[in-house]
Amino acid sequence: MLFIDVTSINLPDSVTSIGNEAFVECTGLTSITIPPSVTLVDENAFGGCTGLTEVILPDSVTSIGNDVFAGCTNIQAITAPPRFLIRDIFPNTHPTAFTNPVSVSDYILK
């Protein structure tokens, strides 16, 4: 199911994983609140969400699938647990997929 017109998502604390392609191609999505109950973000969960500008992965996330944020060309800020590196969050995504990869202004590792 595509949620193309959705702009913001607040997942309840009862959610423990975000499934494969859960929000793929939700081009209007600009923000998502991932609760601390989530431990898994599966493959391509947010692939093609071109409106997404910020990613905050809570410390509870212990597993990230391939290409979770592939094609998310407008992300400006990333907050992630220290066990994940940028290559883990954006596997198989070439830097040219970003408008200006150097301008990922707030790459924060907790």
C-alpha cells in the first residue's frame, strides 16, 4: 500500500519493527517519529521517500536492512546510534544520489 500523500507519521509504542518497503515511495513524507520500541527497520522501508529531510533512529534500533533510505535525496540531518555508520544506513546508495552529500549538515552519532 502506498501512502504518497502522507506527510508525517507517528508510530505508536506498540510497534517493534518497520517492515520491508513499509513506506516505500511516500514522496510527501517529510518526518517520521520512530518510537524507542522499534528494534528493526527492514529493507527499503523508506526507499524513495524524497520528501524526507531528517532521520532519527532511536538507540533501540539494533538491525537495519539493506537500502532502507535508498533514493531519499533530500535528507539533511541524520541521528543514529553509534553502532551504525552512514554506509549502514545508506547501503548501496551512491553519493551522487544526494543533491550535495557534503551538506548532510547534522550527521550526529550519539
